[in-house]
Amino acid sequence: METKLIKIDGGQPEAEPIRLAGQIIKNGGLVAFPTETVYGLGGDALNPDSSRKIYEAKGRPSDNPLIVHICRWEDIYKIAEPVPEEARKLAKAFWPGPLTMILRKTDLVPQETTGGLSTVAVRFPADLRALAFIEAAGGFVAAPSANASGRPSPTLARYVQEDMDGRIEMILDGGEVGIGLESTIVDLTGAEPMILRPGFITKEMLEEVLNTVEVDKTILDVDCRLRPKAPGMRYKHYAPKGTLSIVEGASETVVRSICEKSRSAKACGERVGIIATDETVQRYLTDSQADSVKSAGSRSDEAAVGRNLYRILREFDDEGMTVMYAESFAEHGFGQAIMNRLLKAAGHRVEIV
Ligand code: AMP
Ligand code: MG
């Protein structure tokens, strides 16, 4: 199959490519599209064959449910029942936006889309091009991140192309995404609302709207013996080809320790990559002898760190790094999402210095 790449990077939806993309979805095909979080791999959420194709294209286990994207609030009533008061409050505060809610599904949603579960994940994204595409596609687009299973979620169309070329009909190239980490997932089907995956909408933000919000304990659990509630969080999300370790401690001690580790790894013939911050990057460039040192951004701008993280991990893979070190980030606010993804990439390897 030939995968068409169509640029729509003007920020505003362009009628013709979006119409074509919508038609592909209605015909049971797959289209990757930009959202404010990462690129999604879209298919018709109400067509079981489309969902099967998504799993196949990604090489994703079919018990890992997909997120259903909508473009109008009212459409939630077609796919979820009941729609609790908390869902209405969260939608009012954060939709359209990077928040996914887990609700009980209606019969309209096939089991193939929900990985056999009786619940459905629903998101109303904010990106105008994503909204126009969902509308053109019939209103219900199932979309996981548009990476091959086991690779970082794509933040650029180029990365979608690397993973999906020849496997899907079209990629809508909307340039670099804004947030760079997947949506926050909150489960509203239990006794208390619970965050299953941290994201740009933080626990603190959710608690301003709902009084108490629990966090699935496995999210930042270092020894990780518990079973995560979101099926997808159970899989080793992304395993770099090399070995990534997070080094945690006071800034000065961390820098010194990473530099030492890097020099000894170099002496053993490893190719070393370091994920630094603007505040520390210069030190590593001078003292670590690492093959590649990349700053994820300034510690005072966590949004930049979130946006750059997956790109850096992909680049390190492409550059053949065998050993990587990353500084750690605060485990509250958006830092919680950054740390969660880093921990997964590091297979929960953390060294406290
Ligand atoms: P992705 O779209 O690649 O970001 O992956 C979707 C994430 O949402 C995965 O971690 C899924 O396990 C999770 N998810 C989707 N539907 C549900 C559901 N009904 N219950 C719990 N988690 C879900
Ligand atoms: Mg994903």
C-alpha cells in the first residue's frame, strides 16, 4: 500500500485533504493525524474491521483498548452510558483538550475498539485540524498513538512515516505537535475518579474541578509490582535499544555522577547519550565525554521538556546509543507525566545519588 503524506501545517484545517482523509476512514482505511498531544493513528471507531487494522498496523496487542475521539460534546451520549456529573464537569473545564475519560460504553462501540472491555476511553481533542478530520470521518475516530508498538509516540509526521509507511493510507502532516506526551487518562467508572495515565492536565488541575482524584499507584512506582489499570500502561511502552538510567539527587551531585558514569562507559567502548537540561547541558559537554548530549529544555519550562522528550529518545536510537543517562524531574504537576514516561523508557531503572 502506498502511504500518502499530505501537508496541512497552516494551523487551520484545509478542506480538500481533510475531506479525502475523512473518506478514507469512512471506507474502512487508516489515516494518521496531528493532535495537540501526539500524532494519532485513526480508524472508524464504530467499525470493528478498522480497529483490527489499527492493531495490525501498530503491531499492538489487541487487548490494549483504543481511545475514541469525538468532535462534539453531545456525541458522548452515543458511545457512553451513563455520563456522570463528574464527566460533565471535567468536559466543561478541559474539553476540547488533552484529557481522556473512561466511561461505561454503549452497544454502538464494538468490543474490538475497547479491547474487549465494557468501558470506553473518550477524548475531545483541541487541535482544529483533528476536529475537522474527525467530523469528516463521521464523528467517531479510534486512535492510539501513531507509532509502531514499542517505539516512542510520534511528535512529527516524519516519525509516523518511519513507523507506518506502507501500512496506512494517509498521513496528515501538521508539523510538530504542541504537548508531545499522550493525554491524561482519568477513569470515572470506579468509586473515586482515578488517573490511569498522567499528562498535561495534572492531578492538581483535576482536583480544582473534582474534590478528590486518586492516582493509579503503578504510575510512579519504582519497583512496579502492581498491575496498572490501563491495559496499555502494562506493556513496556517504549524500550530504547540501549540502556537508559535515570539519575536522581541534588543537581550538582547528579551532574557529577552522570559525568563519571559516562566517562567509565566510554572507557568500556559504549556509545553514550545524555538527556540534560538547559541548566546543565554545558557541564556535560565539557566533562562527560559522551557521544551525544541533548537538552530537553529548561527546568523552568516543563512544557518544553515534555515536547522534546520523545524526539530525543528517537534520536538516541537512530544515533546508536548503547548507554543513556537522564536527569530526573519533579513528580508533581506536568513533571509527573514526564517522569512516568521516562521511568517506562528506563524500565524503571533509577539510581539515587
Ligand atoms: P494510546 O492511544 O496509544 O495513547 O493508548 C491508549 C491508552 O488508553 C492505553 O494505555 C490504553 O490502555 C488506555 N485505555 C483505552 N481505553 C481504556 C479503557 N476502557 N480502560 C482503561 N484504559 C484504557
Ligand atoms: Mg501509545
